[in-house]
Amino acid sequence: MSQQTTIRKLAALVNTPVEKLLEQLSEAGMQFSDPDQVVTSAEKLKLLGFLKRAHGKGDAPVEEIAAPKKITLNRSRKQELTVGGGKNRQTVDVVVRKKVTLSRPTEGAALDPDAERAEILRKLEESRAKNLSEQQRLAEEDKRRADEAEQRRQEAEAEAERLRQAAAAAAAAPEDADPAAARRTPGHGHGHKPAAAARPDERGAAAAKPKANRGSHAMVSGVEDDDKTARFAGQLHLSASDRARRSTGNTRGKPQRGGPQRRSGAQSRSGGGPHGFERPTAPVQREVAIGDAITVADLAQKLAMKGGDVVKALFKMGVMATITQSIDHDTAVLAVEELGHTAVRADADDAESELIAHVGEAQGEQVVRPPVVTIMGHVDHGKTSLLDYIRRTKVASGEAGGITQHIGAYHVETDKGVISFLDTPGHAAFTSMRARGAKLTDIVVLVVAADDGVMPQTAEAIQHAKAAKVPLIVAINKIDKSGADPSRVKNELLEHDVVAEDFGGDTQVVELSAKTGDGVDDLLDAISLQSEVLELRAVAEGRASGTVIESSLDKGRGPVATVLVQQGLLARGDYLVCGIQYGRVRALFDETGSQTQSAGPSIPVQVLGLSGVPEAGDDFVVVADERLAKEVAQQRETKRRETRLVQAAGNRMEDIMAQMGQAEQQLSLNLVIKADVQGSVEALRQALTALSNDQIRVNIIVAGVGGITESDANSAAAAKATIIGFNVRADASARKVIENSALDLRYFSVIYDVIDQVKQVASGILGMEIREEIIGIAQVRDVFRSSKFGAVAGCMVVEGVVKRSKPIRVLRDNTVVFEGELESLRRFKENVDEVRNGTECGIGVKAYNDVKAGDQIECFERIEVQRTL
Ligand code: GDP
């Protein structure tokens, strides 16, 4: 995309209407007429200078700012400029160039470039905030108006229906009664709204305001019998057939309908009467909010146009898109403007902001809440054993003989208070949650086996905890074993900046055995102590919010999500939004499998009643009613779908480019991943896509919870993908497809195995690679020339072995001067096949006579190796 900034782009960047920007430019002495004209950087600077002076802060003359001595571009500071957002982050140019003007020697001392820059940033932020709040206000007003209109429309409809029924009843009655009745109620006969009729002045006022167009259409559409007419009238772009229908519709009326209707039709077309429909004299300009992407169908709906017409308009602009396809923000904005409407950036979705306001309401007294603990550490150091031991011995057991469920988390009650454990040990779960922005864990318990010490994953866990700024407690496990050496572990931890308390540091270290249970209580005490230090607090009442830990689809119970409540009280019957799902809490289960009425902060519960399976790491929020829950969920889903479609389109593009024979062709390994729980799906998705590098791209075509279905198999067949079943199996119809298409299906139950095998498969795709390996080096000591053999180098093999059959290179000052083969390899006048390190030999090089004393002869071989990731 071009880097040039047009007025329109600049306006979008600083969040100012184009007209206003044109006005400001003109005030700053620059005349532009067309919003698509390009604004040069000097002009931008001039405008900034002008704006600055206009705000009474700048004292440098405009020309000085407008004519900087040097201009530099420093794109690396992009992230500081959040204005505009999305693709429009190029605003950086403006700011940095401004900074350079400050290097002028005359005013150098007075101005601090950073302060200056900060000031401009502040101003841009200010203007953005102002614009945003203005936008919000307008949006609210629009919404209010639309709601009112909708209400009035509904009233009118109800009234119309009532009257229609009355008329029908009257028509069925003796003839003489009908005309009189109809005549007595000429307006009402076809759905006029009495309330509106009583307030003609109000309607007139509304129609006079240009902004009210939308509202009045909505009102009228309920009033008109032929509601198409109303739609047409408010519509700027009509297809030819619509246009034809409209013109005939106006005059023809509907023959089967009664007189009063026709009369009213004429009246409404005239635009005079209080109930009349006013045909707009100017085209209706719609303001359309567009996010990062939008489907053509949604755009058409927002513009009140036919999908086909939008497709046509896009086609004229050179964009080929079908009605179901998604177009990116820029294209959508262009299309909207091309069609004579205005586009605004949809920064926050309406429902989403309503949701935020909603959550904001839920204020209350903060009380102490239990800590949430994740257990990490090297494989086999005893994470699972420790979690199991605590659960087995500490979770208040349910009625079913203390059998506890595995729901992704559990909580225990100790003398010092409640502690919640996230029940998926390992780093993948922790990092994938973090990657999704969910901050669940308050404390990390790092398990280190006393007989094994600090291992790679121990170090990794320390890094993760530090990166997430989560405090660590070290559990030195397996102290029951004979080889246990806790002090060695503490020493090794020092190397990773983890200093135990008895070494003068601030990390609590507990020695325990997950097998015998020794020391486990000390660990729980240490956790309680750490949590007191952290002063963890939350509102324990009111509407709950939190995060999904695990989710799955249960055959009998439908979508099941384990959530961790982080604020408020989640109770049965609550309405909630959960990622892109919504629903009403039908039942809550705790980790013992028993039903519970509610769950407060830091308590995990299983939720039943959602519309679908949310993803681990999704947030959930309880809302007042189903409407909001549904709206937010749907909006989120649309957004996700649109983003995905745009991404998919990007992929297709890459494929096309690959087909076009790009030199840097990257190979793809396509995968379909199905797993038993969402946590595993996420962990696999992350781990496997991380295997991608510049040679191979790991593409995950489908990833989800549940068995492998026929449609999964079909997707895999279409993409020639390998299917991975993690603790799930393919059903019969899927197996048939897999067999017929000879697909590669693999079952696993250990994540590391999946990664290993995918690596192997990927390596297989990568094929073989020829590598050179130096097998020996000989130092040339002297050169003998003979008429029979030419130049023979008297050498000493100083490394490896020199073989007669292998190729060689002659190196002088570590530079290759010749590459070829050996003519002869001799030892004491005898031809030999190889000469080893530390042995003297005579080497004749084929077709090369310039060997000199001091050269090196390097002998190498070419081997074929399997490419690996
Ligand atoms: P994880 O990979 O970190 O989850 O480790 P596991 O909990 O699966 O434990 C690995 C092995 O160590 C298992 O065979 C456990 O029985 C054993 N183990 C765990 N904790 C202890 C302990 O405290 N003492 C002894 N002797 N063995 C333990």
C-alpha cells in the first residue's frame, strides 16, 4: 500500500472529519479542494505548527516549522503512537519529523525535542479522545432515536393490526356498515399511528433535521402499507428494477385495496400530511461504522442496499468480492465513500461498550480473595503427583466416596484459608492463557525434584513466572528419595536469581514429598503467607466476571465450561457472555461433582447452559439480560469471523504467490487438530505453529474440541492435511473418508509426542539436504616437482583423515584457491587410500600445479542428511 497520506487518510488518523481538516488546512494557508489530494510532510508540519499556535502554545513562526532543516524518519517508535490504530499507524512520520525541526541552532536551547514531541502526542491524544467521546455521544443519540422510532413503529403496527382486524370484521358484516366505518377512519384504515397524527408539529420538526432522516424512515416504514416504498424512499442507490418498481408503485397503488388506502397513498406521496412520507430531496447520507473488516453482506445491510449492488460497486472499483466475503477496513471505507456515504471507524462496538459500562457499574467493597496457584516445573519432577496428592487429601470430598472430577481447577480449604489450584500443570497452559491476555495465576509453585535438580524446563518456568511478574514458591520434591539433595537444588536456583530465604533471599522454599505427603502442609502454609503479602482482593458480590479455564462438549450436558470467577458472585440463573458464546447458567458444579448455587472470587466452577463451547482463556461477564448477552456475543462472533476471513484471504494470496514460482517458496504442512479439551487444543495449536520457520509453515486448518468427524476429514482431504487426534478418535464416517482419501491420521495422548512426530513429518516434507563435512586437513610443508607426477606436495595431516577418493580444496591464507580431486596420495612412495592425522604424505593434485608450501589441503565429503526443523 502506498505510504502517501491523503487528506482523507490524515483525517482518519487524527480522528477529525475531512471537512474540518480541510478547513484547518485552509486556515493554515493551504488550499485543498479534494480529500484525496496528497498532503506532503512539510504541509503536515505546517498544519501542526498552525494548530499549535492556534492553541496558544507555540511561539515559533509557522514558516520555521514548515521549513525544517533536516527530516528524519524514525519508524521504530511507532508503538508510542496509538492514534488512529490498525493500519493507520503511519502518523509516526508526522511526529518524528517535527522533532527534527527542533535541531535548529537558533532555538535549540529553548526547546526540548522530547517534550515537544510529547506535547504533540498529548494533543493528538486529546483530539482523539474528544472525537471519540463526541462519536460516542452521537452514537448514543442515534441509538436513542432509533429505539424511540422502533417503539413508535411497534405501537403503530399493533394499532394497524388492531384496525385491520376491525376492518376485516366490518367487511364481513352487512354491506352498509363498511363504507361509513371506513370513511370515518380514513387514516387509521391502513395503519396510521394515532399518536403521530396527534403531534404533527413534532413530526415536522424531526423531518426538518437532517440527522433525523433515519429515525423518520423507521417510523414511516411501519406506517406505509407498502413498506417497500418507504425503504426505497430512504435509499440512495437503487437497482434498475427497484427504480422501475418505485415509479410504478407510486401511481398504480394496489387494486385490491380499498379507497381510503389509495387516498392515503396520494397523501403520503405528496409529503404534506402529518402522516405523510417525505421523499427526501437530497440523498440520504449514512454514517457507517466499520471495524477492521466487514463482510459485503453486512456492509450492504448497513448501507441499506442490496448485496448485489455493493458487489457491483466494488467491482467497479476493481475489487472482486462475493457477498459472503470479507473486505478489509480500507476497501470498505473507499466503497462507502464511493457510494456517497461516510465511514467512521468502529473503535468500540456498541454492545461491547455497553458491556463495559455495565461491568463498570458493578462496583462494591473489595474483600480478601483466595490465591490462584499454578504448578510448574520440569517433566517428571512431580507436578501431577503433587496436584493429585493435594486434591486427594484436601478437597472436601463429595458424596460419591470422595471421587473428584477433573475440571481444570480445584480449591482446597486450609486452616489459613482457601487456595485455588489450576489443575493443568505445565508451561503450555500457562503461556497460552497469558498469550490470550488472561491473567489468572497469583502464585507459581515451582516443583524441582531433589534428586534431579534444576533442569531446562525448571529454568523456563522461572522465566515464564518472571515475565508474568508472578511470585514463585519453590517446592523441592521427592525428599523421600535416597539421592535427594535439597541444598544442591537451592544452589542451582541461585544461578537463576532465585534466592531461598535461608540464603538471604525472598523466595520461600519448601521441601516435600508428593509421594508420602511430607511437607505438603508447609507448602500450603507458604502459599497462604505469600497470598497475604500480595493482599489479593476482589469484589465478592454483584455480577460476576472471570476467565474460562477449560471447556468441552459433553454429549449429555451440552457445552461445559470451567470458569474461574475473578470478581463478583456467579449464580445459577445468571445471564452471561462468554467469549463468543452466551447463555443462562443452568447449573453450576464444583470440583467434587456436586451442584452448587454460586461461586465467588478465585473459585472454579463448571458452568452449564452456554450456547456453544467457549475457548480456554475467553473472558466471561454476567449481564443483566439475555438481549445484551446475545448482542455482545454475536458482535464478537462477527468480528472474529471477519478477521478470520481476511486472514484466510491472505493465506490464499500466499498460495497464489507460491504457485507463481516465488524463489523463496515455503513448504506447508497442513494439520487438522482435534482434542478432548480446549486447553489441549490451544496448547497444541501454539506449540505446533511455533514449529514454522522460513522453510516450512505449519498451517492449522481446523482445530477444535471433540471427536474427528466427517467434515474434519473432508477439510483435511481438501487441504491434504495430516489429522491429529489428541485423546479423541475418528467416527465411522470420518474413517471412511480418511481411508478413501488415504489421509494421514495419528492418535496421541502426550503433547510432547505430537510435537516430536510433527517435527518428523515436517522434516520428511523438507526432504534431504546435501551437506559438506570436512574430514581431514593436510598442511603443505614442501613442494617437489617431478616430470612424471607434476607438483607433489609433501604434507603432514594435521586433522582427521585425508582420503584419496574424496574431493579436496586447496586453501591459502584460509581462502580457497582451488577445488578438485587428488591425483595421488602416497606414503613412502606407496599409493595409499587414506592417511591419518599426524602422518606425513605426498599429495598430487589433479590439474593443479601451483601448490605452495604453507597451503592447506582440505579433504571433504558430501553427505545427504534429512532436513530437520
Ligand atoms: P510431572 O511430569 O512433573 O507431572 O511428574 P509426575 O507427577 O508424573 O511424577 C513423575 C514420577 O515421579 C512418577 O513416577 C511419580 O510417582 C514420581 N514422584 C513424584 N513425586 C514423588 C515423590 O515425592 N517421591 C517419589 N519417590 N517419587 C515421586
